[in-house]
Amino acid sequence: MNNYRKAYKLLNSSKSMEIKDTLSQKEVFSGWEIPEITGNSSSLSDLSDIGRGKLEALKTSVSEINKMISEREKLSELVFKEAEKMKTEINNFLLENEGNFAADLDPRDLVREKNDLRHKKIQVGELQLNEKISAWKDIALLKKELRETERQLTEKQDRLNTMNRILGE
């Protein structure tokens, strides 16, 4: 019982070298091993596996966020191109049918139709502007999340490296 108290005091005092010496003398626990201290490799690998799992999850998160940023940029570009296409089609329609409008419609209806098409063109321009703003906000939030995840990943990697150095000694 006296040796047990000595080992307990050593454990609480965080003097790992003294603990290892005491345990190696087999005075405290005959036939017992404390894998966290004696260096039992299966338990040490279990500890590092726990850290590696979290690291892999964070690495996956980083790659997913990067992919989401890329996809959001592509979506924004696609919406912008489609809106440009619509504006071009409206302009082409107005130019091609300039003479046809005059023959088919009352002058007041002609002006109203042209104004409606111009209004649609303005709405498409507003859609483009809103898409640019929305994309910028979305990407900014994703980048903020990416920075946070990368920070966590770096911290976990540093902790795992420190733990491996400590356990390796």
C-alpha cells in the first residue's frame, strides 16, 4: 500500500520520469502496466487515432468549403452570363422589330411595348447586380467559415504533434 501511495503522489505531481523509474522497478504494481506512462504502443496508437479522426474530419471540411466557394463562384458567373444573354436578346428583338412594331400597333401601344421591354432589361440588370452582391456575401461567409475551420485544423495538428513528441519521449 505504501508503494501505491508513492506512485499516486508521483502521478499527481506530473513527474513522468520519476513515475517511469518507479514503474520500471516493479515496486508499485507487480505485473500491472499503465499504458499511458509505460508506452504501450496499442494505447498510444489509440490516442493518436482519436486525434487523426478529428484531423481528417477537419481536412474534409476544408476541402468541402473550398468546393462550395468554387461552386458558388461558378453559379454566380452562370447567372450573370444568362442575364447578359437575356439583355442581348431583348436588344436584338427591339432592333429587329423596330419597323414591325410601327405597322402592327397603335403608336401608344408601340411605346408601351418598347418601355416594357426596356423595363425588363433594367430588371435583368438589377438581377445581375443583386446576384453579384449575394455571391459576394455568400463567398465571404464561406471564407470566414474556411478560416475558422483551417484555424481549428492547425490547432489540432499542433496538439497532435505535441502529443506525439511527448509520448515519443
